[in-house]
Amino acid sequence: KKIAVFASGNGSNFQSVIDAIKAGKLAAEIGLVVCDKEEAFVLERAKAEQVEAFSFSPKNYPSKEAFEMEILEKLRERDIEFIVLAGYMRLIGPTLLQAYSHRMVNIHPSLLPAFPGKDAIGQAFQARVKLTGVTIHYVDEGMDTGPIIAQRAVPVLDDDTRETLQTRIQETEHEMYPAVLAELFQK
Ligand code: GRF
């Protein structure tokens, strides 16, 4: 499966996906990294892994439609079949949704529908829940609302700080995303 990974920041989930591919655990090829922040660390990772990246600044475009049209063109040129959102901090618009409906997934650090949106880990920590987790879901027009594919629970321990909770959730993400993608791509 030829995929594109969309990310805005650190890119640790991109790293887990490429590592799984290199280890022969995921039958996929990352044809493009798409990044809406010119200085994001994921771009360094892509470079180190010799994966092509397209980075852009939304403010240089008149509209979301305009930059999504450009992204779509790049995806098509590279025959990208599937989009993996991995910390892409932006709602996907109709241009990409229509082209890749049912072929785009996202990972979110909570048990949706609890704690959608930004800083789900901080939200869960402040709510003092005993259990949170990770959700992988298809992408629709809403914020973290699409059909759920897989969920894993992560406990919040009494002595957790926000940081230790984040570490536990991210370890879960890094194991879970490649495994769930591998299953999806078998179908
Ligand atoms: C992850 O926690 C993911 O669930 C959320 O954004 C974070 C991205 O982290 N959507 P990274 O850039 O993959 O390290």
C-alpha cells in the first residue's frame, strides 16, 4: 500500500510507522510526508529516512481549498492510495475528504468520544479519570468524530504527572498504529 503520512510536529508516530515498514511488520511504502509547519521535527525525520516531504505554510494560500488542491495533486502524482494522519493539527476539508473518503485514518490520544480536540492528554489528566487511551478512526468532516476502528485503554496512575501519562499513551500509540494499519491493509 502506498501511503502518505500527514504530521505537524514531532513525528514520533511517523517514526513508528516507518520503523514497522523497515522491520517487515507493515506492508506499506510512505510515498510522501505532508506537513503544515515548515520547522516541524517530522521533516528532519523524513529526511533521515529518505522519505520525500512536502511542507507548506497555510498562510501563504488564500484558502484551505487552495492548499488541499496542491496536496491532492502531489498525492495523485505519486499514486498515494491511503492517508495516515499522525499529529496533523488541522481539520481536513472537503477537497481531500472527497478524494480519500474511507481511505484516511487518524490517531487520537483518548478514548473517543471522550476528550476530542486539542490536548486530549491534558484534558484527561485534569478530569482525573482513571482510564484513558488511544483511538484510531476513519476521518470525516468533524473534529475526531469519524467511525472508530480500534481503541486501547491506558490507565492513569495515582502518581502520574501529565508527562508520565503522555509517555504511557505515546508508547501505546507507537505499538498500536502500525499494528492496526497492518490489519487494515490486509483487507
Ligand atoms: C499524538 O499523540 C497523536 O495521537 C496526536 O498528536 C500526537 C502526535 O505526536 N494526534 P507525534 O507528532 O506523532 O509525535
